[in-house]
Amino acid sequence: MPEPAELALVIDDLTVAYDQKPAIWDIDLEVPQGALMAIVGPNGAGKSTLIKAALNLIPRAAGSVLFHGKPYEAARHLVGYVPQRGSVDWDFPTSVLDVVTMGLYGKLGWLRRPGRRERAQALAALEQVGLLDYAGRQISQLSGGQQQRTFLARALVQDAQIYFMDEPFAAVDATTEAAIVNILRELNKRGRTVLVVHHDLQTVPEYFDWLTLLNVEVVASGPTCQVFTLDNLQKTYGGRVTSLHGGQVLAAGG
Amino acid sequence: MAERRVWAMIAALLALGVLLVPLSQALFGLRLTYTVRVVALGGSLLGALSGAVGCFAVLRRESLLGDALSHAALPGVAVGFLLAGRQLGALLVGAGIASWLGLRLVAAILRTTRIKQDAALGIVLASFFAAGIALLTYIQSLPEASQAGLDSFIFGQAAAIIASDIALLGAVGLAVTLVLALLWKEFKLITFDAEFASAGGLRGGLIDALLSTLIVVTIVLGLQLAGVILMVGMLIAPAIAARQWTHSLEQMVVLAAALGAFAGGSGAVISALDSDIPTGPMIIVVAFALVALSITLAPGRGVLWRQLRQRENRRHFRSRRLETGA
């Protein structure tokens, strides 16, 4: 068992309800520092809700969340966030570089404007995700994959200790998927904790070393090699997972 | 290159605006009285202010919230009159409070019920406006004479603008510009991605409230000129027109201010051609003429531009097919 000080995220008794029906129920979760964790579950399992409730973006019915032992208000600077790509209007009049620089606004604080240093940091992050040539591009001209990489670069400049990513792999091209995986491994190497809402069961064992199976409640959570079993997946997806051959999973409606 | 084109356009608009008074005197033989000049100056100041602030309303998809909030101001005007008599300050404070209550009510409806945003806006707009009309009708039945002209807040009455109003518009406009400049990056981020702003350590709720306050203040200042019904036009038309010409928020806000000032000033001058042309509606007509022009002509986004490019594409591909066929 890891020492309590090594836990990057501790969620205790977290419940969120929409119109009396619980979206997530009594979530207890401990994520060790440095984990690269997938949050997996069927549609409506509350994966995005879990992330948003942890980050105080939606009201909690009950429960507490600690980031490196601190409540959210005291830990904002430790947290990086990649929202779902569809959550913003990509016709907004701004450039790729500008969007990435937005990741530094929180650190800059009130009144201070981004300057040359912030520009250099943003450009470095764009290079990491392979979008350096697009820095001056209008965001309305980006493909879906490029949009996702722009959001990823914005999270990178936040230089956070613990990252929350909401479906970064949803409907992206192969180039973008490879770029995201590279970034995840790089963050992992630097000891950062990353939580990713994920849909593709096939790639879970390859990409992630830690796994939480969620269906309103936590079905199982721990190292992928222990949690990623046919039995657990069937519990999560309600028996719709049909087989598990050497990591090959066939899930219906996942 | 595109950036320089927009800055040139802004400069041309401003020059045209400055020359508006002497030009119209020379071309149309207009004799612009002191009153007309004051109204034109007030119209341009208000146009600049609502153009800049309106960009955020449009980009946040809150155009119709602006409409609901301006209608919601009417009962505040009436209550202000009943409490303090016909003093502009009291009327505007009343309007601001009522409009702000309307804003809170929309938010409360969305938070606590399953009613959707369009219906919530409809509820606030209709109920507040109806209450305002009822109160105004009651006030008109009072024996005092001082209530005359209170209903000008419905359609606006530009001629009522006097020099001290210009000072008020100028002072508030300066304050709003200062707030916009100081909190530029916060407003930009909350408009583009409110969730990320809150998750990334900015005080999302506070910035949101500040931006809404700017919109309410702008609406209240414009009521005398444009009236509660047409104020939404002042707020959104310059922003919609400006959006067609540029892809940068900075330029969009400056251009919208310039377009708004141009519409406000020239609308006032045009209405001086004949005493039967009402100023407020004329300003809105000019503003939406600018919108129509922009939607048609703007390079890149304009309708005409896109059709030309489509035709060019078709011809290009047809000729390439012929080449490969031969």
C-alpha cells in the first residue's frame, strides 16, 4: 500500500445527482502519484460527471476530494484540465497560439498580461503536440484532431501535477491518437498523475497502467493488470462484454 | 495582411465619422443645430460602448439575453419615477436594478427548473415588460404633469438627450473601457471556455458577474436613446457586422465600437434631414444596414465572396477534369 502522502487524488463518498437520480453514487477513489489512469464505463456511467464534480464545475450532493492532500480551492494550481472538444465554439475569433496561452492565465493572475515568456512557453507546447506550424492559424480552420491537440497543448503549459482529460481520444485521427499517447507517456515519465476518460477497451492495457471501472458506482479500481478482467468488465457493462482473449475485448455498446 | 486591412477600415470609419458633420453640411446643405450635434455625439458614444460590450454578448450566444434584460428594465423606470420623480439618475438606477433582477431570475430558472433557456428568457421578457407597461399606464393616470414623456423609454427619444447626458455617457464609457482593458484576458477566456476558466484557477463566477454587469450598464445607458425594445439592436448589430471582417477578438471589439459609433452618429444626422424621422430607430436601421453589407461583402465569410470562390472552384476542377480526360 502506498503511503497517504503519495496519493495524488483522494475522493471520498462523492455523489452527484441530476433530478434526484444519482449520476455518480458514493465514489471512493484513491489514485497514487504518477498513475496513468483510464476511467472506463458505459454511456451514462458518470465518467465526465466524476471529473467535473472533482473539479468543482458542477455541484456535489455529498463527498470530498483532496488533491495532494489539499481541497480544490488550495490546489487549483496543481490541476490541469482538458475538456471535451465539443464543449466550446470553434468559430470563436482567435488563433491557436492564443488558445494555448490561455493555459497560463490562471498562473498569471488578475491584471497581468501574457508576454514574451508566455509566448515561448505556448510555442514549446505546440511543438510538443506537433502543431508548431499552426500557431498563427485561426481555430475555425482546424480539423477535429488538431483541435484536440490544441487543447492538449493548452493543458501542457499549465504544468500541472495532476491532469484530468475528458475523452481526448474521441473521434480523432491516427496522428492525433499517437501524439496524445506520446504526451501521456511523457507526463507519466515526469511523475505527473493523469486521469483520462476513455472509451476504447481495446487500448486500455496498452496505454494505461491504472484503471477505474465506473458504472454510477466504482466497480473496481487499481493497477490495470489486476482490474482489467472479464469478470470486472461484465460487471461494469452488464454482461455485454463477450470475450477476452489475450487483451482482445469485444464490448457491445461501449 | 488581413489584420492591416481591418485596421485601415477602422481608421477610415473614424475619419468618416469625424468628417460626418461638415460633409453632410456641404453635401445635403444640412443645417445641423446644436441639438442635432449633441444627439449625434450621444449616439456615437453609445454606439461605441454598446458595440464593444455587445461583442461579448454575441460571442457568448447571449444576444437574446440582452433583449430580455432591456425589456426587463421598464418596470424599474416606472418604480424609479414613483419613488423619486422625474430624475434621470433615479430612472436609470431603477432600470439597472430591474434589469439585474431579470438576469438573476433567468439564472435561477435555469438552475432550479427544467425550463430551457429560450423559454426562461421569454418568461422574464414578457412578465417584466408587461409589468412595466401596466405601471406606466397607471403613472399616466396620475394627476401630476411631470410624468409626461416617460413612455419615451419604450421606443426611445433621442431629442431628450442633453449635454449632461453626454458627460455621463462619456464617463461610463471610459470606465467600461478601463474594465475591459484590465480584465481583457479573463473576459476572453470566460467567453471562449468558461469551464476551463473555472478549472484553471480563475474566479469564473465573479468574472461572469462582472461581464453581465457591463452588459446591464450598457443597456441602461442606451434606454433613453434606443428604448427598451430596440436596445438589443444597438448591442448586437455592430458586433455581428464586425465579426464578418476579422478573426481576432481584439480587432472585433475595436471594429464593433467604430461601426457602432458610425451608426449612432450617422443615424442621428440622417434623422435630422426631416423632423418626422425618429432618431433611435434610424440608428438601428443604419446599424443593420452595416450588418447586411458585412454579411454580403466581407472577404472570407461574406456570402458574395463564398459564391465567387465556389464558382472559381467549380471552373478550376472542370478544367482539370478536361485536362486529364484529354
